[in-house]
Amino acid sequence: MLEGWLDFHRATLALKCAGLTDRQLRERAVPPSELSLLGLVRHMAEVERSWFRNRLTDEKAAPLYFSEADPDGDFHTGEDDTWEEAYASWQAEIAYAREVAAAHTLDQPGTGERQRSTGEPFGLRWIYAHLIEEYARHNGHADLLRECLDGTTGD
């Protein structure tokens, strides 16, 4: 069930971006917010990467889009940033997440970064629940962005 809900939210974000140009995907359509659909996809690539590579496993993967100098770099898209690149990165992180998740049980402790508050490792169940929440929140943002771009609403 957790995998199913996570996949539903992944597919929903892709649907919100479908059929738009790179320019539309980069547009910050709900001022004063800096959010764009392309930025959301890049952010979710970072989220997938961080939770599955750095918390469930101990890969210590470097960020794709942000840095110390620009901690919100995933959201800061420029003219050269494309759907093709962002989508490929996002899908690669999802594929990795599925692969590593298949090798873990829901309650098996992760081997990477631990919870700051308790020092406990993150398990797959915790990570699934967190990513479902993260996608659900950002899919709400995506709903508003898409509606402002071309009037499209719904799942």
C-alpha cells in the first residue's frame, strides 16, 4: 500500500507537468513564490536521492541541484534548465529508490544518516510515509501552478 501511494504521487507530479514547454515548466506562475513545476521535479529528485541514498543506505550522494552557496538551487531554474534533464534525473532517482527498497523490509533499519531528534536510523516504512507526505504537499503546489499556467485542473 505504501509503495502504491508513493507511485500514485510520483505519477501525479509527472501528469501535472505533461504537455508543457520548458518555458512553461520554468515559469513561477504563483507570485511571489519562487516555485515552478520544473523546480518541483528537481526538488523531488533531490528528495528521492537524499532519503534512499543517504538515509536508507549510506551512499553519501552529493546533491544534484543545490549547494551551500544556493541551498534552494533545486528550485532556482534558469533558461538552460530543461524538462528532459530534470525528468531523467528524477526518474533515475526513482529507479534507484525502487531497487534499494526491494532489498529492504519495511522495518529494517537504514544504514545511513540517523534521525536528529532520537539518533535512531530511518526505516523504509518511515521513509515511504515521509515521501508520500512530501509529494502530496508539493502536488498541491503543482495543482496551483498548472492551473495558473493553462487552466488545467484535476488529477
